[in-house]
Amino acid sequence: MVSNCLDINEKGNLTIGGVDTVQTAKEFGTPLYVFDEETIREACRSFKKSIDQYYDGNGMVLYASKAFACKEMYRIVGSEGLGIDVVSGGELYTALSVGFPADKIFFHGNNKTLDEIQFAVKNNVGHIVVDNITELNTLNNVAKANGQKVNIMLRIKPGIDAHTHDFIKTGQIDSKFGFALETGEALAAATLATTLSNINLTGMHCHIGSQIFETDPFCLAAVTMIKFLQDIKTETGVTLSELNLGGGFGIKYLESDKPRKYDEFMREVSKSLKAKCEEIEFPVPKIFIEPGRSIIAPAGITLYTIGAIKNIPNVRNYVSIDGGMGDNPRYALYKSSYELVVANKASQPKDFIATVAGKCCESGDLIQENAPIQTPQVGDTLAVLATGAYNYSMASNYNRIPRPAAVMIKDGIARMIINRESYEDLVRNDI
Ligand SMILES: Cc1ncc(COP(=O)(O)O)c(C=O)c1O
């Protein structure tokens, strides 16, 4: 199956982390997000080990917490020694609420509000990744008012096309994120940043996209960014010592996906980067990476209960579930692929072609179209695999459907990490 934590037990049921998913669905109800803690920890360790190895201890892994953020996730990545990136006051608040070390937090976002900037400065966030000139000036003023000097990086669009889906490709020039390299905008911003009294420009950041399988775009981005650091040195006389290369490492959603080992990305990128540094005699900077999906997606699945099944002759079979785009909007947004398994029939052949429909009042509320599954019946448990990233974190209350609970599996035991929302939760802020 697409993730090592998944298997099939003697009853023919799907397991995650050795736990029977059919039992888990019964115990906690559906829809239910289920995560395997060991898989998360292994991914954290694997990234950490390879960045240490290939950058001679001068590197750091930041978990991109937009992929899946909750208190327990911050506790887990914190205990593995990772830093994090956050993109909102809400993510920052959640991390700080469990005592996540502020100096290991990078704060991103293309339109941070004044409140968010003040909140980050007041809490001594380690780095703010500045997206635009308005933010740069606001941040300098906030830092001045607080009598602080804040570490920043600038988010750069290095102009790399990573051959990925248009919606998740952010490094090219037509993007709402960051400063463009090729127009001179980035160099002008860097020059300005070095002159501001309450700003400490430590380095540059880029993120070229998501779900990328090739190493070449990452190598090219790294080389481009090193060259840019050299241009900054030439222009301003300042040698920046940090470079954040973002996330975007591809994962296996389908059996046909062949992602590389994370170690290979690290090895190849470090080779290109170090070669460029040597060529232009620029000191190798401290390297940061920001994997999100690759840390959490393979560790998560979502369990649903199958309800109505409709066969439209010569058209398709609709299999309805008790969740949908509210808990997983990725198919509606990007036509994302997923592997599906009827959890209580996992050892049976997938002899049925299903379009899995959610329960929202929206025709586009689909989880997958014309996908193979075991022949379903009302009451079966459907598992959607590799849903750990950008599912719970993108969930909504559309149609006032409460968000599902999440459980974490460790040592054969499932523990609740996010309670199921209640109807009372839905009206809590209504007046
Ligand atoms: C700045 C930045 N860093 C890291 C990530 C994480 O990307 P992924 O989850 O694909 O690793 C993203 C995703 O959008 C991002 O925008």
C-alpha cells in the first residue's frame, strides 16, 4: 500500500500502526482522521539525519505546519528537535500554547496583518520571512516601537518551473508570494532591508512548489539562490549566512507514484549548492528546509462510513460517505489522486469502480472519481489513504457540518488528539 504504516490483518481489515481501522472507526465514530505517530517521527528523523549529514551539522529542518497543525503535532515535531514554519497568527498561537520554542519558528505569509506582526515580534519569533515591501516597513516600525531588532529572511521567487499543478506552483514570477528575482525587485528589497535600523537580514528563502518528484528543480533553485546571495554581497557588501530552500518533496498517493528518498534530495541539492559556493567562493550558508506534506501525509488516513450507493446505468456509480469536501477539499480544489480501500474488505479484490461523493450540497463535493474499490455496501468503512496533509488543516464547516475528530496511534493504542466538533461548537460564536 502507499504507506508503510498500513497493512491488512487476519480478519482482512485494514490496519494502521498495527491497529484495526474498522475497530477504530467503531470506537471513535466517522468521519475520523487517523495518524500513525511512528511514521511522523521516522520522517522527522530521516530529514534531520540527512540535513545534518549533507550540510555538516549546519542545517535545520522546519516542519511546514500548514500541512497539519494542532497542539499534539507541534509537541511531536518539537520533541524530535525540528523547528516549524507558521503562516498565521493562529498557527503561531497554537505552537506557542504548547511551549514550542519561539526561536525555532519561522513566520511566513504574503499578507501578515499588523496584529500578526505585533504578536510575532512580542513573542520573539526566531525569523520572519518577509514577503513584500509594505510588510518590511511595517515590521521595522513595529520592531522599533518594541525596542527590538528582528531576524528576517526575504521570500524570493527564483523563477523555477517545477512541473507541478498550477495551483501549487509558487516559485515562478506570476505568483502572489515574494519578490521576483529576474526583475531586480528582490535585490532592491534586500538592499533596503540591510539599511533598516530594526531589521537583521540573515538570509533568503524560496519555495518552488509542492509534490515535486525530481531533484533538478531543487538543485537549480539552490544554485540560483547562492548566486543571488553573491549578488547581494556585491551590491551591499553584506554576506548573508542563511538560506531556506522551502519544502515540496513529493509523496506516494498512488501505487504508480515513485517518490525519491528524502535523503537523495538532500544529497543532490547539497552537491549542487556546495559546488556553486566553491565556484564563486561564497561561504556555504546554514541551510533550512520546510517539508510539510512529506512529514505528515503518509502518516494519515481518513475513515468514513458508506451510506447511499447509486448506480446510474452507463454513467457511473456514486458511493456516498459521511464526510466529503468539508474534511478533504483537495479533490475539489486540485483533482488530487488518492488510493481508496474498503477497510473491512481490504483483502478482497478491488472489483468495483466508484465515484466517492461527500454529503455537502455541492456537485463538486467528490473525493475521487471512477476509482477502484472493493464492492461496497451500506455501512462499510471506507479508508482514504495518505490524507495526513492538507486535509484537516484545510477543513471547513460548509453546510454546518462539524469537523471530524483526529486520533493518533502509538504502540497499538489510539488516543484522541482533536475532539470531534459538536453542534454547540458550530453555534459558539453566533450572536
Ligand atoms: C513557504 C512554504 N514552505 C513549505 C511548504 C510546504 O510544502 P510541502 O507540504 O509540499 O512540503 C509550503 C507549502 O505551500 C510553503 O508555501
